[in-house]
Amino acid sequence: MNLKQREIRMLHANQIRQRALHDAQRLREALDLILRKAEGPPRKGVLGEIAYIARNALVDATPPDPDFIPGDEWDRI
């Protein structure tokens, strides 16, 4: 493996790591919300809410791009 291939593989591995950390944080937040709803007072529809949170937590979410510049800031550059 030459140096360029190694560099590309390292960048790819770092992107995968960052994505996994982002997903783990989202899943922790969803589990915390589910726990609070489950431990709360019983009320109608809470199981549906928990199912909704669980389904949405499993949906793949793209982490925010640190290099993204919003439109209004882009105009000032």
C-alpha cells in the first residue's frame, strides 16, 4: 500500500468513526427520552410515542458538516 492509499483509508476510517459517534449520541438521547416517558405517569398513547421515538432513532441521520457555511454568511465571504 502506498502513502496516498494509506492516507485515503485513514480519512475514510475517521469519517466512519465520526459517523458512529454521532449515531451513538443520538441513540443515547433517544433512549433517555424513552426512559423518561416510560417512568412517567401512565397516560393514553405513551406506548405509541415510545414506538415513534424508537423508529425515528433508528433512521439514519447525517451528522452536521463542520465546513458548511449558511447562505447569509456565504454572501459575506
